[in-house]
Amino acid sequence: MPLEKPQLPHADKHWTLIMPYWRSLGLTRAWLILAALLAGGGAPMETAMADGGPPEAVFLDWAGMVPRDSPNGWLVAPDGAAPDGAAYGQGDETAPVFPVPAPVLARAWQAVVAAQPRGRILAVSEDGLRIEAEQRSAVFGFVDRISVEVVALASQSSTLAVYSRATVGYWDFGVNRRRLRDWLAALAARVAPVD
């Protein structure tokens, strides 16, 4: 006598709701999404509170920061050491120099973050030059953390170190690189001199 397949209550109902969406993704995308969800492996979110509450403001320790080996982040850093002696390590890209004082650049960065969909400022240091932000993905709500430190080079020029990274998973499929390139372009447009 053949074994009968066990029936779970409402299983067919849920499968019929999910299947059309799953098929619309295409097999490759569906497997990539499933792999990303199951990958785990990333560093835990730096802001998670022990009681499971909302994230607390924790600033990135730039002096002790070592970029991850996993391909789920992007670091844009000044070329060489900052005037205060801080070394940002080898970035994935060299940060541009902006023709504005550091406080102006920091305020412009905050405006860029505030203009992003699902983006928000988590914390700003007392001097206004260190900013922690996050942005959530549209579909699954994955959180990426973006840390910035604005560096004064002279009275009328500044640069920044900015590190964008996923808080879960191993791969980010280039999301953090694209984000920083887009945000830096928006920042340059905000601080460009008006003719």
C-alpha cells in the first residue's frame, strides 16, 4: 500500500498565493533571493539593543574599523591620513574633496540622507561631523548602515570617510557601492558653487 502525502491545513491556499509571485521573479532571481535570505553570515547589526528594542545610536569606531572581507559593503575614504592623524585605511574608492567647510559638508550630507526613500539619520555627533544613518530595502526591509565622518582639510575645503554596509547576509549585489556613488553625486550637486 503506497504512503499518502500528509496534508497540512491551508498549505494549498498559501502555496497558490505565493507561487505566481515566485514564478514572476524568474528562477535565477528567486534562487538569489532565497540564497540571500539563508546566507546569514554577515556581522550582526552594530545597533541592536539587548532588549530587542529600537536601535540605539552607536558611532562607528573609525580608528579601529577594519572593512569586512565579505562583499556586502563599500568604503569611500580620504587619500592618506586626515590632518588630525586619523588613518581610514584602504578604501574601495578615494573620497572627493569638496570646496566647502566641514560643517557645511556635514549639513549637506544630512540633507542627502533625508531625501532618500526609507533612509533616516540615527545619530549626529555633538560637533555635527559624525553621522550615522540607515536605509531599508524596498521589498524585504533589509537594513544597511551608513557611517560618515567629515574631515576638514582647510578653512574652505573638506572631505569625508563614508562606509555603507549590509547588517545581515554575505552579499549585497553592489547595492552599497551604487548607493554611495549616487549619494556622493547628490552631495556634490548640493555643495556646488552657484554661478
